[in-house]
Amino acid sequence: MSRKRQFLCGDRISESGIYLVRHSKHRLPHEVTLLRDQLFPRCAKCEDSVYFELVRRAADITLTPFKVALYALPVADEEEEGSIVAP
């Protein structure tokens, strides 16, 4: 069985797609859509203790005029209240 490649905060994103995000301590894994040629974002709470894994590739949407860059993963409302909710 092949092991999936993990990416770190600050690495350049080589493929647009949906990535699984794993935080080291405070949050359950979740998915986020990221765009090619951006940098993998840090977490607003745990900074650089985040790992990314490509789940599904996406069409190259970086060629369209509309794009939004994600610079930091936001803290979920549930985290602010002290509980973690399963995705």
C-alpha cells in the first residue's frame, strides 16, 4: 500500500484540489480547497502544527479571473466554546 504524501505549512501547492487537513492537537481532521501556486496555510490557533494530504485533484481554476487565497485556517466556532465536533 502506498503512503500518501504530506505537505506542511509554507510549502508551495503544486496542484489545486481538496486537501485533508490534520491539526496536531486541537481539531479533528477536515477538508479544505486550496489553489495551485499558493502556499499551504498555517492554522490561526496552532500555527504550523498542521499537515495536508491531497484527497481529490480539481480542475485548474487558477486560470479563471476569480480566486481567493487562504492564508490561515480559521478557528471553528465549536473550538472557541471548548468543544470539538466530529466532521
